[in-house]
Amino acid sequence: MSKFPCTKPTLTITVQMKSLRLLFERNSSPAKATSSSSKFKRPKPSSISNGSDSSQSSSSQDPLKTHFSSLIKSTETTLQLRQIHAQILRRHLSSSANLTTLLISVSSSLKSIPYALSIFNHSHHKSLFLFNALIRGLTENSHFQSSVSHFLLMLRQRVRPDKLTFPFVLKSVAGLGLRFLGLILHGRIIKSGVEFDSFVRVSLVEMYVKLEEMGFALQVFDESPERNKSESILLWNVLINGCCKVGDLEKAMELFEAMPERNIGSWNSFINGLMKNGDLNKAMQLFDEMKEKDVVSWTTIVNGLSQNGDYQKALSMFFKMLEVGLRPNDLTLVSALSACAKIGALEAGVRIHNYFVENGLRLNKATAAALVDMYAKCGNILSASKVFEETKEKDIRTWSVMIWGWAIHGFYGQAIRCFKKMMFSGIKPDAVVFLALLTACSHSGQVDLGLNFFDSMRFDYSIEPTMKHYTLVVDLLGRAGRLDEAMKFIQKMPISPDFVAWGALFCACRAHKNIKMAELVSEKLLQLEPKHPGSYVFLSNVYAAVGRWEDVERVRMLMQNEAVGKDPGWSYIEVNGQVHSFVAGDHDHKRAREIYLKLEEIVSGAREQGYMPETGWVLHNIEEEEKEDALGSHSEKLALAFALMNTSPGTTIRIVKNLRVCGDCHSLMKCASKMSQREIILRDIKRFHHFKYGVCSCGDYW
């Protein structure tokens, strides 16, 4: 079999711009290809663009060529294609433009771009059809630079592009963000006389939308003949999507209402745009008005609700989708699992997992990673590990979520072992993996190991640390009480530390009662974000911890004067498949009276175990009794009381909290786990705490 070298033309923006004159100078030059493009209808996305030669007509086509053409179209692997190509060469049929075009098209569809390029480069007669097949293949495989490069080569060889060439070149130009080249290409299209072709017209609008040049996109639309507007729903859909993309919902609504005809894609595009702009009510209203809904419609709603933080509604809509008999796609499943992970809805996540099993769905990289992530973030790390081990196709995302899972649960040993297995499998770590490793070391006090990982990331893998990496190193040193080192590290950072980085050091100062450094850091925090409540809350907590109540009151007054409000704490808990949410001081729950009575019972029992409310966690100097009342209304305590009221003995309690758990709640959870003989799993903003028999998995190192 003949072997072709893999050649690929290079492209630089400078070379592009020098070649642009060809777009005008050769506009009127005769084309090498003699076949008229009018012989071809606009291909469907899934169709293969065939070439043209003397044997194009079926009536005169050689039976052997017809046979090879059929074989090429039925090819499923690159190896099969190479074998067929070898037979074509042996029978001296390589001069057939039809077969060569098919070889390039199928090779591209199999994502074997180097092979497609080698076939093209060794073709003696590079016709319009060969160029179109290659440019399309390069574009659809996101080789945008090479696509534009071959378009310029096409012009240099005096091959005139047609209405099947321009749409894919326009897509490549948009993918590269080349606004200037897009404008020149638009001019070339007008001179070529194909600007009113429906496919070209839509591609022009889509290019301007992707380049966020909505003025030009609207101009092209407005100048389109009524025939284009009435025949092409896609033209309207693309423009509506563009308006939503730039946040112009008013114009999007105007276009939507003016459409002569709408298809499901029209509704889906507009609903997706509304979701991305946070207009959930209008999106749901339109969804309810749809007479016909497909899997994309439901996926748009589920994903949109999840992305906007309405996780309970997202899950509700997902299960409604199953009830109406629609089969979810990968994005639907990943969106639903993500919603479960956000609010700790383990029972809902298990239902989705069961759906996989019952319907014989095979886990791919995306769904496997989402399932592992769901189990890990819902507090069931063993199930996460089981799914991970059963997953045959693992990519960097799959490995990273498993390492993250072990890390946030405090199992640093398992996180390291998982990392080593990943390395042995041949996958190189990325920046996210090192974030997980640093987190594991920070939560377990493995300072030196964490610093080694940080150095390895930079020097062994040439990965530039982000702000998150630097913040984790500050946290790593700070938790261990190495405050001076943490301060020196943050001062020597090559990038300016942000609010979160200084906040990590501030938390360490509070934990180790270093008031002097805390005051210094608080100044930095207030300089960065004077309206952020965290700056004031942190400082008042530090003062409260050492009994400096006058300073606490001063900070509290500053908050009032600056109109700064403290972010409310909330907690989620899933009971019998239903997710319940609580906020600090919540009295709106229909069973609020019972919940508070149950909480009093828990606190009373805990006192007998030696528990004393840690009133130092309250912000300002009030009477001890009032402080205890303030602590008693924390959202995780209300969630705990509700769970103990509504679940059977021995049931594991899982709570998700949006803030870091305070020391008092941490102490009460330990006592409650011992009294109730249950495991209580609490996920706060930093990590998981597994309370069992009066002990926490964090070892009080948090």
C-alpha cells in the first residue's frame, strides 16, 4: 500500500493578510473547474459531498468506480479506508476526482485529518470539488486555520469558490475571530453573486453573530429578500440566538414574534437565550406554551434551571421529562446529575443512576464523570469510587473528579494513590488535578507534600499556577499555623493576591488568634472589596474570639454605616426524596415550631454529654442567653433537627451548607452523632465532615 506523508500547510495572520488581495484580484478569473455548481443541491449536514469527473453521470460511470464509491461510503474505520484506497491505487483509479473527493470526505468524517490532507496533497488535479470536500472536513473538525489556508491556496490556483465553499470558510473565519477577514470575505461573496443563496446567507449572519458584530448581522438580515426570510427559519433562529447572546432580549422577542413560521428550534433557541440571561420566568412561560417539545427543549430547560441555581426545579423538570416518555441525551443527564451534586440530592442521583442501568445506557466519559462527581458531592464517596472503577473510558476529567472527591472528604491517602494510578495510565495531570492534590494536602495538614506538588506542577509539568493554586498554598500554610510563611508567600506572589487569597490568610489568623496579623490582613481585604461582608465578619469574629467586644461593636457599626449585609447561611437536606432548604433563623417552614422544639431537645441532650454552646462565634457582645439563641438558629442545626424528626433510626443524615460550618455547630454535630447513633455527613463550602460516634473525620483540623 502506498504511504503518504502527512503534510499540513501553515498559516499566520500576516500571510493571510498578504494573500487577501487574491480575494479581489482574481474575482473575475476563469475557474479551473468546468463543472457548474448549479448541478448540486445544498447538502444536508450528514451527507457526503461528492466530486465530479467524466464519470459523474451514473449512466456512464464505470462499474468498478461505482463499486469503490459504495465501499468508501460504507467505511467505518480509517484502516478500512486505507485498504480501499490501496486497491484504488493498484487499479490505477486515483485520477478519478469522484473517488478522491469521497476519500477526503470520509476520511474527514472519521476525524483522520492528516490522512485527508495527504490524499489531497497527492492529487494531481485539485478541482473545486476536492477543495470543497477538504475545506468542509477541516472546518467540521475545527481545523479553522488550515481551512482558511486551503481557501487561499484555492484562490492562488485560480479555482473559483462557489456557494458550497463559502459557508465553511465563513465558519472557520468566525472560529478564528478574524473580523477583518470576515468583512473582506463578505465582499467577495457579493462579487461572486451568491450572497442570496440561503445557505450562504445564514452562514454570513452566523459569522457576524459569533464575532458579536450584531450591527452587521442585523444589516444582512434586513437586506435579505423576503424569499430568504420566508423560506429560511434558520436565518431567524441564528439572529435570535445572536441577540440573546449579547443580552438584547427585547430585539430577540421582536424577531421571535415577527417570524412568519416557527419550528421547535425557534422556541428552543429563544428559551435558551432567556435562560442564559437569567429570565427564568419568561423561559418557563414559553416552554409551557410550546405545543410540541423534543429532547432539546427539555434539556434546555433542565440545563438552564441548573445553571441559574434553581436545582430543585431542574430535577423536577428532568423527572417530568422521563414521565412523558422522552429519552434524555448526555447533556440532560449531566445537567440533572450536576443539580443533584449542588444540593446533595443523593436519592434523586441514585434514581438517575438506576435509569442508566434499567435502560442499558453505557457510561461515556462525560456521564461517568458527572456520576462520580454527584456521588462524591452528595457524601457517598464509596459509591463514587465504585462507579469510577467500573468506568472503562477514563479521561483527565474522570480522574480529576475522583481525586477531588477523595480530597474534599479528607482522604488524602486515597487521593494520592488515585493520582499515581492516573500517572501510570499515561494521563498527564493538568491544573485542575493539582488543585485537587493541594486541597487534599491542605485538609490533612500535609504541608511539605503539598509544597512539593506545587513545585512539581511548575517545574516538572510547566503548568503556570493560577490564583486558586496560590490561594490553596496560603491556606495550606495558614491552617498549619505557619502564618509568617503564609504572609511571605502571599507577598512574593507574581500576581496580585485577590480577596479570596487574603481571606484564606485571614481565616488562618482567626483560627490561631493572631490579632495583629488579622488586623493587617483586614486592611487589605477592605481595600480590595470595601462592600464585601466577609471583611467585616472575619474581623469581628477574630475580636469576638478574644473577647474584644468594643472592637466587635466598632466593626458592626462600620457594617451598618457602609450598608453592608452579611450573607445568610442556608442548608439543604434531602428526606424521602424531597429536598428541603433552611436559612439561618428560619421560621417560615410549616413545621418550624416542631423543628425548634426538637432542636432544644438535641441541645439539652448534648449538654449532658458535655457540650457547651461556643458563644465566641457570635458577632457582638450580647447576653450569653441571647448568644445561645443566635447560635441555635444556624441553618445546619435546623436541618439536623428536621432530619432526626423525619427519618428512621440508623439512617445516614446528609446536609449541604453554603458557608463554612462554625465551631459551635461542629461541636453539636459530634454530640448528635453519638446520641442518635447515626452518621451525620455535613458538606460545607470547604469540605466534608463525617460525624460518627462523637468524632469528626476532619480530626478538628478544618
